[in-house]
Amino acid sequence: MSSQDLSVSIASSLSAVDAAEWDACACPDGAGPCSVRMPLRDPAAPRPVLAEDDDEAELPSPPDPDNPFVRHAFLLNLEESGSAVTRTGWQPVHVLVNDASGALLACAPAYLKGHSQGEYVFDHSWADAYERAGGRYYPKVQVSVPFTPATGRRLLVRPGERAEEARAALVEGLRALRAQAKASTIHATFLPRDEWDDLGARGFLQRTDQQFHWLNAGYATYDDFLGDLASRKRKALKKERREALASGLTIERLTGADIREEHWDAFFAFYMDTGSRKWGRPYLTRTFFSLVGERMADRTLLVMARREGRYVAGAINFIGANTLYGRNWGCIEHHPYLHFEVCYHQAIDFAIERGLARVEAGAQGEHKLARGYRPVTTYSAHDIPDPGFRRAVADYLMRERRHVAALQDELVEMAPFRKAGG
């Protein structure tokens, strides 16, 4: 198919796409990890307090110009490691828009799915209802980063005078893919707000959910952050951090060349143990982590806990230009509060040291609220051509959006930050 002199095609593997061309669409600003620093707050200035009607939109949360998950290397790692491939139910069908010269103007990480696992935006009930009504829900088209509930661009469009034309061709290509594959639906998940609005204007149904993110108000130290909390909450976190390491545990933060295969061996054992208990079958292979170490070490942070000379727990994070993304955690020994220390407190420490604006700590988890993480809205968009099914889902989503907004208001009230006048 073509739109004027633009052509749309499908790549069955990222290996068929030039990495520099893909990344020029995915991260057009060319930023690198930690290349954007939060300005430090003037210590002499009055410390801001949380007003009754504050929400996350008013806090410092600039978008990440270099989200590591949409880069060619991360997506290729998922494929070459056997983690996101046809055999595991993630058939790559990446949509590409090229001009007449062959230059890549837009692309989207897309997959044909035969199940709804590893997505973190749940549509199992939709599938059940559609199939009870006589429809065939699978395959569906999933526009996302597999196994990664982190907000980031999904319509990867290179800036330029033809950007809007390329964006339209990209959406048209996704719909053509859906029709050609006889897929029931298209699901674009963990979108930035502007892409959510754009796809809504193009006829996609809009869905919201929430996560908990830590937002940097220009802190110079962790104690500066604690100063924004209510006194009782501040004391509780100090005690929690002390008790997390009371069993003789020490913490190591590793990035870049400091990460070696022995660290990946230890971390994978944690990941498999915890993942097997949570999901039944962990998604990522051991090879995936070695490829991350080979291609993305400078964008990776491993937080490892050691006791009596051996590693007993760890968490993997990925570093964007202004955001630290917490992803997987695991342990082979249980220690009170260690999960909170390794996953949440250490991430805050690192973000403050690097001047990062935000920590995204993954899906769900209201327990993050007490650790200074705030409720934020996440967005997804869904293209459903069947008119009866579309009406039913649209009605459900309208009610769900109201529920998410009301819950978020309640959670803001529960935040540990000092209130106005407090």
C-alpha cells in the first residue's frame, strides 16, 4: 500500500531494520542516558507542600527524550534472546513507513498475539466475552514493548515536514495489518498522553489505569526528599531503611562495565525464583540479560544485595535521559523490607545523584505510596472494528475511566507528603 510516495511495510524482525534509522524515529532528540538533569532546588527557598488539590500533572515530570525500551537494541534483545518471538506468542510484525528514497520516516513496535500475557493492560475479560458471543479474539495486534509496563512513545515518527503524513500512514498501516492478519483488534499500551489523544481522535477507544512514580522536586539528597514528608512518615522510612539491612546485608549499585556475567548469573537466579512463584513461567531468558550487558550496560542499573559474601537479592533498572525505570526484582532469601530498599529507596538515591526527574517503578503496587511514590495516570488506546463489541467496550471504558480518576483522587489524599498548613 502507499500514500502518495510513502510506502508501508512489515518487518518480521528488528534485525531487518537499520538500527540508526529506527533510533532516529524512536529517540529523535539523540539524548543519552542521564543527559538531562533536574535543576536543584534553591535550599534557601521555601519547601513546597502538597495542596489538597495537587495531582501528578502539576509536578516536575518532563517526558523522557530517550526511552531505552523503544530503542532498536532493547527490542532486538527481546527477539534474539527468544523472549519475544512467535514461539512465545509474540510474533514480530513491526510497521515501517518509508519515503521514496527508502528513508524510514516512522515505525511502530508491533506484534501478533495469540494470548494476553506479558502486557499489563488486562483484556482477558474482553477476549472471553467476544468468544462467548461467537467471535475470534486472537490473533490481535499489540503495539507495545513486550513485558514492559513503562510509558513511552509507540508511534515512532521522525521529526520533519512530513511527520504528520507519516504518522497517518503508520496508523493506516496498523489497521491494514489488522485486516490482513484477520486480527480482532489493535492495542497500543502505555502511551504518552499526546499519542493517546491523537489515537482517540483517529477513532481508537481510550483507556486509563494508574501506576506509582517518584517525582524529583530538585532534591540534592535523600534527606531533602524526606523533608517533604510528614514527620511520622519520615521517621517510618528512616526506620524501614535501617531494618532492611539489619541482617548484615550490604547494597551494591552496578552499571556500565562494572556489570559482569557473574552478576547476571546471580540476578537471573533471583528472577527465575520470584518470577516462577508470581507468574508460573518467567518471560525473559538468560540470554536476554547477557545481551543487555553487551549492548546496553551504560543504560542499565543493577541493585544487588549481598550477605556473607554472596548475592541474595537484586533489581534491574534501565536508565533514560531523565527517568529511571525499575523493572524486575528477585531474591533467594527473605529479609524484612529488603524489597522496598532494593527496588524503591535505592532507585530514589540513584535518581537524586544523577539528577533524574522521575522513577517509574513498574505496574501496580499501592505500597509504593508510603515510600513517596505518587499515583499517576497511564494510557492505552484500542481499535475495535466490530460495531457491537466496540459499543460494549466503549461503555465499559467510560465507567472504568471514572473509577480510575476517583481512585487517584483518594490515593493523592493518602500520600505521605506534608499538607498545606501542616
